[in-house]
Amino acid sequence: VKNGHVDMVQCLYGKSLIVFYLITNLISIVFIMLCNLLLRNENIIIKSISNGTLLILALHFPIMSTIKLIYDFNTPLSKLMLGVVIMFICYIGILLSKKYFPILLGKTKLKL
């Protein structure tokens, strides 16, 4: 099924909005089902990343800007690698914050 060019930033959803919603919902359902099959057991990495979402939101743009000063990412594969590198750096930050600065992860209970 061809729907034309899609650019969500400019509110262009292709030739048909109905086809856009059908395809995106179908892809979302398949992706959710695939993740559900792959992650039936508790995964410690995903649990850490989900607990550190606040830190990821705070750090991903400054990290991305700094890395882009060093190297320009033009190809889709290099952009994927940029995302992986950013998540790896954030994951290390989450682990360090969990141990030394839990307030950065939204933990506000004080140990008295």
C-alpha cells in the first residue's frame, strides 16, 4: 500500500489519513506483540531504562548535541548508532544515579 510522503512535523500524512492510521496502528500492534513475546521474563536493562526515563529526557539532547559537534550523522544507520550510543551513555548515568544520586531518578524518600 502506497500512501505517499509522510512528514509528521509538517502535518503531512500522505494521500489518505485513514490509510496512515490503519498502517501505523497495525505496525504498533505488531511491535507490541513482538515485544511481548520477546520480553516475557523480567529484563533488568529495560527495567533500569524505564526507571531512568526522567534522566534520559534530561540528558539525551545535551549528549546528542555534543556528539554531533564531533561527527555529523547523515545516513539512517549512523542515526541509529547515535541513538544506541546515547542510550548507552544514559544507561551508565542511570546506574550511577541509582547508586549515588537517587534523587535524579525521582526517588525522594530520605533514609533517616
